[in-house]
Amino acid sequence: MNGKPCCNPARHGSSVAAAFTPRTRGTAGELVALGGGEFVMGTDSLDGFPDDGEGPARTVHVDPFSITSTTVTNAQFTAFVRDTGYITQAEALGSSFVFYLQVPPALRSQIRHVPTGLPWWLEVRDACWQRPEGPGSHVRERMDHPVVHASWHDAQAYCEWAGVRLPTEAQWEFAARGSLPGARYVWGDEDPPEAHCNVWQGSFPDEPAQGWRPGTMAAASHEPNGFGLYGMAGNVWEWCEDWFHPHYHRNTAASNPVQSQPTGRRATRGGSFLCHESYCNRYRVAARGSNTPESSASNIGFRVVAAPG
């Protein structure tokens, strides 16, 4: 990602996750039905980064759809893995990326690979969805937190099992706005964000505020938006169906837009616990992110959508 690339590092050229056949059909969790309709998508403000392509703002239409009230949790992903035996890309590759302050100091000192231009990220051996910070960590006490270290391909595998799919960027933004047209954030326009979402507190990236630790919170933390959806800002980045393109708002249709032409990177939305107004303010509702579909990190998750009914 151009601009300020704090969000997450990228993997390139890794193999696609292995195909599998679900033994049973899973469940996607609580779905909230949305009526669709027209809304103003994107922004013309100068809050973001030009390379992210947040505008121009335009009126688009989305058909009715349903979306999960939270991101997919560790409990839900555990059910998927138990049913299918699925192995995530991070598990298959033997490592994933973890924000350095999440890594115990003893382990931190042993790690040699730091992504170029992203010194606060470490490639940690054995880090994966079950062990978010690598050896010695586990999700058993975080079953209601968002699953992380899930690549776009991993998210697609979950969708196949649950009979759902990833949201398009247009669906995601329609849902995130929660009947607040033109608002800067999912909760409105007021600062600061800490009361409304899990974003960085303190001075990024080395000085977290006293009493706050970088990492995920429960998926249903904080108040929901106007549609009853939790965590549409901060906590974890959320994969979307679209390929990412900086000219998305100029290139895609006005009705049910989707960027289907491959670009090498998939769109992400919502920001994460690493976002901060002083550096990366991508927890704004119109903000856009991206990563390669094989990438995984300790701040990437997903939620899913389904057809109404």
C-alpha cells in the first residue's frame, strides 16, 4: 500500500491455499438483513491518502443483502477447521506477520526477517490463527475475538464451507455507514475514536498508552452502528471480494459495483488496532486498504455476506 504503509506487510508468490471439499455445510453466524438502496460512497475530503483512491464520492446502488453482525470469530473459525481439516496459508508456510509489540521480547530478539519499510512488523515462525503471537500464544481465551492471520484465500475457503461470500466494497461501505450518510466515521463525525472502536492509543508505533495493549478485542466490543453491526472500524482489517484499484470509483458501475479485473491485490476495509489519527487514519468509513490475497497478519480478519432470505 502506498501512502503510509503501517497497515500490514505483503506476501508475494506464495501458493494458493489447497482446495478442499466441506463435509457438511457450516453456519455463518448472526446475519443482519439490509434493504440496500442508493447511498453516497467514497469521499472528496483530503483526510486520506491519494493513492488509496477514496473518491470521487458518487451515488451507487446495492441490492438487498445480509451481513454478519461481527467479524468471523475464533470460535466460528475453529468450527470450520474441525469440520474440514482446513490448513491456512500461514500454517502451510510456517509463519505469519505479527506487530512487534505483540511478540514477547525473548522471541523478538531471535527474529531476523523484518519487512522492508515496515520495521514494526516481524515474520514470526509458527504464528497463525491458533497462535496469533507465535509460540506460547493461543486463542483458547480469545474465542470471541476476530480470527486473524487469515489470508483472502483462507476467507474464501470459510465462505465455501458456510455458503456465504465476502462483501463487495460497496456492500461493506453501505453496511458500515449504518444510515449516517456522509459521516466521517461509522459513529458520526466526532473525535476522538477511542470510545467507539479499537484503534491505537498513545504514540504510534513505539509508545502505547498506559493501560492499553496493541491487539484485538472481542468482535462485539463497543457500541454497534445504526444497523446493529459491530467492529466496522478498527480492531481488524476486513477482506472484501473486490480486487483493489486506485481508480475504483471511476472504473466500476454505479449499480452493485465490483472491481473484478485482477490487479494483484484484494481490497480491505475498516482499519485495525494499529490505526491512529497521527499516522494512519484508515478507520474512517471511506478509507480503503489492500493486500495480496496470500498475505496474513495479526490485524487481518473478515466478515461475510449472504443473499437475503
